[in-house]
Amino acid sequence: MTQNVSSEQTTRNIGGGNSTPVFWGRLSGWGPYHALVRVATASPRRQFLILAAFPILWVLSQHLGPMLQMFRVSLTDAYPVAPGVEQNFTLDNYVRFFGDSIFWMPFFRTLIFAGVFTFCTLLITYPVAYFLARHVSRKNQMLFLLLLLIPFWVGEIVRTYAIMILLGNTGAVNLVLTTFGLVDRPIPFMYTSFSMGVGIVYLTSLYMLLPLYSALEKLPKSMNEAAADLGAGAWTRFRRISLPLTIEGISSGCTLVFLISTGFYATPVLLGGPSTTVFAETIAGFFHVAGDQWPTGAAFATIMFAAALLITAAFQKIMSALRKGDPR
């Protein structure tokens, strides 16, 4: 009797106190609804499946689906297929890459550039993350993070043009150098590997900064204080305490930056030159012509994707061994 009264009172409260409850009020008091909720949330696994169903479907349909479609296209002889023409499956698109060395240079250049730029991004952002996590008060950390995030609210193209303005012959850098008499004439920064590197490091710095900040912020300050009391210097404390305990953040940040760097297209086109052609430009060239070249572009994209994944998998294994203290 008491339970029925309580259920009725709950229904009234949900319904806003009216004599006729609204839809959700009536639904919450409906017996089959309660039975369905009990069955759906009977175990933690079912609760997880309910919460994760939409994200999983999103990943499968919007991320994995297009990649599988690209792989399927790479195995065809033509795409899209003309009416009345039979589509055949072949490996010739992959053979074309391995059989023609002209494609190897931009491929390996892309991987080398991505590795070098990832390392440069780590060197630049680690001190920033360390200062933010260890030397800025907690009440001001969010403000500093917001200031660092503001430039990333702007699109990639706009930020790339900002780098072009900065490094141009009449840009801010050359203006400062010539004003102070450090150079006689502007330095041609643009359309070189330097300008492309500056652009990519700038565009990917956020993806390195956040994992590093998260790892450093969790690092107990008492450990460094104890090491200092035992006579360890600043470099020793960093090498023996801070660096090993932030390996996970370094691993995550480097993985993100490397994978993103291998896929950049607009930035190398705008900031690079003939000697800095990356594989993404080669791939795009196949999609800018007739449809019979699309399978070749899809095959080359698949090769780059697979190579980047293999390299990051090897890197993750090395970092995992470092986290465990395994000298191998």
C-alpha cells in the first residue's frame, strides 16, 4: 500500500503537480517500462553496451566504414564504374607503388618529416606543459590552457596563412631581423622544409601539449621534493623522476602528432616547395584526374595508412618496454 502511494506521488511530482501527468510522468509509472529498464540495466555489461552503442556505431560508420570502402576501391581496376562495364578486382594498384621508385621518395620523405616534426613538437611543448603543470597555480591553469587553445579555434587553412604572413619576405620575422640590422636582406624562409616544419609543428602542438600536461599534472610534487632533499639536482630529478613517469603522456602525444603529420595536405602545399613534396600530394594527384586513377590513389593511401600504423605500433611497444623498465 505504501509503495503504491509513493509511486503515485512520484508520478505527480514528475508530471509537475497537475492532476493529469505529462508523458514522461505517465511513462515512469508504466509497469512494462520499469520491467524493460530492469532488464536493460541488470548487469554492468548491459549498462556499458547501452552507453557505448551510439559511439561504437559512430566510429564504425563514420571512421572505419570509409577506410574499408577505400581499401575496397584500391582492389578494383576502375572506380566509379561506367554503366555496362564490369568491375574487376586486382592488385595492380599496389604493384604500381612497389614497382615504380618515383613514388618512394615522397613516401619516405613523409615518414621522415613526420618523425622529425614529432620530435621537434615534443621538445617545444614539453617545457610549456611542465611549466603549466608544475609552476602555475591550479586556479590559473585553466586560464592559461584557454589562452593556448584559442588559436586552435581557427581552421587549419587560416592558421597556415598566418604562418605565411609571419615567415614571408615582408613578414614579422624578416621585419625584426632587418630592423635590428641582423641581416641585410630578407631571408627566404617560405617554400622550404623549414617553413613547412614550422607550420606542422604549430598545427600539431596542441595534440602534444594536452597529453603531456595531463601526465605532468598527475605527478606528485612530493617526489621531486624528496629527491631534492636527498641531494638530487634539477637535471637529475627531471631525468630520474619526471621523464620516466611521463612516458605515457609522451607516447600518446607522439603517436597523435605522428599520425596527423603523415596525413597533412593543405599545409605542405601552401608552405612547402618542389623539394618538400609529401605523399599526400601524390595521393591527391590521382584523385584530381579521371576516375580510372582513383583506385591507385586509394591503394597509395592504404599503404601510407598501414605504414604509419606499423611505425606507431613499434613505437608504442618501445615505450611500453620503457615504462616497465625493460632495457630491451
